[in-house]
Amino acid sequence: MNKLKIGLLGRVAIAIAAGILLGLVAPGWLARSAATVAGLFGNFLGFAIPLIILGLVAPGIADIGNGAGRLLGLTVAIAYGSTLFSGFFTYGICSLTYPFLLGGEAGFGEVWQGTDASAYFTVEMPPVMSVMTALLLAFVLGMALAGREGVLRNGLEELRSVVDLLIGKVIIPALPVYIACIFTGIASSGQVAGVISVFLKIITVIFVLHIALLLIYYCAAAAVAGGNPLRYLRTMLPAYLTALGTQSSAATIPVTLEQSVRNGVERDIAGFVVPLCATIHLSGSMMKITGCALAIMMVTGVPFSFGVMAGFICLLGIAMVAAPGVPGGAIMAALGVLSSVLGFDETALGLMIALYIAMDSFGTACNVTGDGAIALAVNILARGKQRQKCRAEEP
């Protein structure tokens, strides 16, 4: 008999439910055991974050630099600009709506108080370098090794394969247990109703925002390419639905490519833009992480400003360029920026992971559907440049 396979979202949902049930009825020794496991995995996550940043971001930047030509620069500029727009758009809307939606909720800051102290023991796992050091080193190495081959470049590729294994074989499989332990502590503290209420409100806001963002993108694409934005968006619906099921931008590339061609994008341009954007264009992921981070900061009473969030969004857009192609991969790449810029601790990171994975399907769908809008714009802009060049060469 075939084994029943449950996706990451299903496993996280089961973990949250199990953690809540355990927290409501668990004796003291079980609650302390959950706190111990959560503390150990949280410390391991802190140790792994700099390695994840270095192993993903450095070769990711180097890979982008391998390409050449105006088409690459144009696509990267539009994709990064789109990701930044998503972040600032989300920040603006959420900063206006969250005070009304979340103002009366219990703070997460009260949830974990006393739980860490009740752990049986802790094991310190100091990272090999700070997160900011890892980010800066990744940027420097990635830029320096772009388009080059050699021992150091091969070493970065080996490090990326090790980090991919670490994420895919250790961290992702262990996440449901970690999240279950966190929610055991939340339930035992008596704050579970408030936390679930916050989760549902955040998910509703982000869902509405990602539909609005896609409408904005296709209106902008139609302004460049001409045509009806709703017709373009309707043509991309198969890619959207495929992404909802696969939760993977990479797995949806064939559908995104075919629907982009049906929207009038030349096949050679679509064949270049769509696979590239599957890696570097993460507007839906940016929206989820920015919206969730802002919510957690508000309900915990952590002060924030536009300057802090602007720096966070710009760094996050670069860090997610090398997100691994697995469900939840973007949040793994974002952990370093969340901890270094916003000061998130292990518990806040665990809640971020749970929130992100709960919305992973339609975040991925937003990413790939937005790729179609970028392909439309690049198709017109690149073709316009080619025509200009041909006219200049005419006698």
C-alpha cells in the first residue's frame, strides 16, 4: 500500500492542534519537556542561521552575476523592484489596519514568560559568526565570484548543497515538533485563544492584500504592454492554481511559461524570464514575511519605525534571492534578517515560521502569477530596445 503523504502545511496544522491539546491537559513534567525541546531546537536554529545565510545567499548572488546582457539586468531590476514594492505596500497597509485589528489582543510577550525558565536544561550553541557578518560576507563573496570559476566558487557550491541538506533533511522535518512545543507553552499559559485570533486576522489581511497586489501588477503590465489586465490575469489562472497545489515556484515553471506565451510573450523571452523570476521574484513571500513580522512586533510591543522596516525590506529582498525550492524555503532564508535587523528571538522566529507556512500556498501563487506580469513588461521593453537598435543600424 502506498504510504499516505502529508505536506508540510498539513504537518504544521497537526502540530499546532496537538500542541494546543497537550498544553491544555499536560501535566507539569510534559510542559517542561516541551519547553526543553523548544529551547534546544531554538538554540540549534540560532547556530544554523549564519550558515544558511552564507550557504544560500553567496552562491545565489554569484549565479545571477553569471548572466550577461541587458535582458538579465532588466529582468533582475524589475523583479527586485516588484519585491520591494510588495514589502512597502504591505508595510503601509498593515501599519494602518493592524492597530484596529490587533489592538485588543493579548501580547505574545506574555505567552512564553516562565516557560523557558521551566525547561529541564539548556545547551548553549554559539554560532560561528554573527548574522550580520554572514550577510556581509555573503554579499562580498557573491559579488566577487560572479562569473568566475575556481576552488572558492566550487567550495561555495558545496556549502550550498550542505545547507540544502540541512534545511531539507533536518530543519524542515523537525519544524512540526518545534511548533508543537511552542504551542504547548502558549496553551499552558492560557493565551491560546488570543494567539489563534491574531493568526486568523493576519491570514485574512494578507490574503486580501495578495489579490490587490496582483491586480496592481497586471494593471501596470497592461499599461506597458497594452491590453486588458483582467484578461491577462485570467489567462494566468492555471499557473496560480498549480502553485496553490504544489507550493513550489520551480514546480510551476512549465505552466507559468505556457500561460505567459498565451498572453503574447515571445517564447524565447518567456523561457528566460520565467525560470529566472521563479528564483529572484518573491513578492508574495515578501508580503507574508513583512505582514507577519509587523504583526508580531505590534502585539509584543516592540517599537519599530519606517527607517527600520525600510532597511529590513531591502535586505530581505536580497536574502530571499537564494531561497531553496522547498515549501517554507523563503522563511528559512529570511530568518537571519528577522533576527539581526528586527531582533526576533527563537520563539518569535518559531511563530513566524508557523504563520508563514500557514499561508505558503497563496504566497507561492502570488509569486508565480506575478512572474507573468514581469514577463509581459520585459517582453515589450526588450523588444522595444531591439527595434531601436535595428533602426539605428539601418542605412
